[in-house]
Amino acid sequence: MNTQVLTVSSKGQISLPIEMRRKMSIETGDKLVAYANGDTIILKTISVPSVEDCKAAWAEAQTWAASVGYKEEDINDIIKDYRKKKREQA
């Protein structure tokens, strides 16, 4: 594991050392998500889906919904049922 000591700026910012960015292929504009648990912070690179990826996922979801007989007017009832089940599990 590559360990580096980072310093937090007065604006609450940190800089990732260039060696770490290169090793992880992190480039300007890339997105990271921060997970915090107790006194531990974990950074993970994430990719934001493209418009094309979203359209493809939407088309796949529509195809699946049609294959099981769901119609657009069923959506609100499906969401209500799901939320009710989640509350009952809690």
C-alpha cells in the first residue's frame, strides 16, 4: 500500500501527490467519492455515466418493464409498495 501524509489547506482542501495520481490514473476533472467512518476517510475514483450510457440503461429498463407487463401508470404504485416494504423491514 502506498501511504502519503497530506496537509489540509485553510479551505479544507488536500492535494494528491503526483505519484499517487499517476499510479491510480487520476486526471484533472476526474471524480472521487469520499467515505467516512469514525476517524477513517477512504477516497475512491468513480465514473459518471455518459448520456449514451443513461439512454442505454433506460432502454433496457423499458424493455424489461414491458416484458413483465408493467405500464407507465403502474410506476407510482410500484414505488409506494417498495417504500412500504422498506419501512416494514426497518
